[in-house]
Amino acid sequence: MAPLFDPWAYRRTRARYLVSRLLGATPAPLYDLAFVVPEPARGWILEAICRETAARFGGKTAFHYAIADPPPARAYFLAHYGLLPKFLKLNTAAWGAKLLVHYTHPRELTVGEEELVYAFNRATRVIAPNSAAVGLLRALGVQERRLAWIPAAADPALFEPHRRGLGAVGFSTAYYERKRPALVLELARRLPQRKFIMLGRRWREWPRFAELSELPNFEYVEAPYSEYPRHYARMDVFVSPGVLEGGPIPLIEAMMCNAAPVASATGFAPDIIRHGDNGFLFDPQAPAERVAELIEQAYRLGADVRRTVEHLSWENYAARLRAMLGVADPVL
């Protein structure tokens, strides 16, 4: 059970900021934007989002892997919204800077809903990756002016298109139960004539991984991110099986490589896929039989899938952030 909400923990930190400002004791910003990343997220998707954005932001940026004592900056980008309550309570700097908060998907946190909404309403923007998340946050009580919808992105120069022909059915994800691993196994069994590639990590932790890896039409690939485009080029159809998603970013990456998507209708999949036009959607709890049917339809899809997602670039993502922050002259 979440502890009782105490707004005074926030008000005390804000009061300390106001006193330091009156005394002229607030440090000058050293950076235009500081990215605050959870330590466990090093080397994975959340840090990758920040790295891609920082490379294109245009100002002076920094990375901070703790909640407390961030470097003085004009603005902060919190890579995960779960950091926000403690960040506001621990840091006077949070009250004197613009604050962007990256929302992923609903999950249980150590703070209650009332406190989380209170914290959201003190951010400059809460950035949701899909339209459904915007609706959810609005219904919870997050102020409209705090909400922004920016789908995630990929690098069009890195994820180049390929011509579909006799390629594999592909997945790209770390192992989580919410990714429906049993569905992956059942699909590979139902479609023995198709090659299956799982690009990811930690799948050996799944208790039934031996059953999956022993299938003759299944290949498991653990590779550095720099090699992902090469493996996407081997995929004609990309399956996103998750029950609950904020994105997922690999869906955009695969579509930029011109793989035909077959995705569960969660995250931003319904925002970027037009069923039967540039891909196919299925209910997150759909049986393997239905998903297998859509995979076979995807092999017959003639659409230029890449063309429908080329605008989802990191350049455009960073430009949206700059506009939110009103970045003008960078810190020298």
C-alpha cells in the first residue's frame, strides 16, 4: 500500500528554492537540458531515447544517473515518470527549471495515484508516447496544459528499407511476461514453414525457453544495438505481441526497415498502423490462431511500410522538445 500523500514534502523543497532565489544563491545553469536516467536503465531503451535526443537537441546537455543532486540546468528530462515525485521533493533545482517527464505505461509505484497526479501537475510537460496514455492521464486529473503526445522515434539513416520477399517473422524485445512469450512459442509451432527470429535479451530466463530454442525454425539473437538494422533486414514481418506497451520503439524501427507489422493494439501501435493498409492490429489477448492468420496476410501486403513512419525521426522528436522548452540561445 502506498504511503499517505504529504504535499508539505513538496512545499518545503519549493520554499527552500524560493529562499535561495531571494538570497541570490541559486547556481547559474551549466546545461540547457539534463537527462535524469534511472541507474537500472543504463544501456537500454530509456537511456537510448535520451541519447538519441541529446545528439540532436542542439544545446549543451548532461546525463545524471541518480535522483538527487542533478547538475544545474535550464531544464530536466526525466526518462521515467516514476522518478518525478522524489525528484521534486529532493531537489530545489527542480522548482527553478523547466521539467519534462517521459511517461511510459501504467505500473505500480511506491507513491499513490493522488500524489503522482499532484507531481505531474507541477511538471512543464508530461510526454506520453501514445494517444491512449494522454486520455488516461487526463482522466486521472492531469491538467490539459501539462500533457503532450509525442510518439517515440527511430533513425531513418540507420534503419534503412529493404525489399520484402522470403524473409523471416521477427520480434525485438527483452523478455517480460507481458510480452506473451507463450504466444511466441505457439506461433513458431503453428507456422513451421516460416523462419522466426527473436532479437532481444534475457529470454533464457523464461522457464520454457528450451522448448522455443529447440524448434528448427527459431533463432535467438543477442546483439549490440548497432547490429539491429542488419537483423531487421532479415525480417519481412514484424510481430509486436505485448499485452501492455508505451511504444514499443522496435515497432517503429522495424517499420522503417519496411517490415510489415502485426502488432497488438496497445501503446502507439493503433496510432501508427492502419489495419490492412500499412500493417495489422490484433487484440492484446488474441489467440495464436488469429495472430498466425494476420502474419500470413502480412506476407501478402504490398504497401511501402517505411513511407508511413519516416516522419517519426529523432530529429523531429528533439525539435518538439526544443519547442516545448522555448530553447533559444544555448549555454556556452
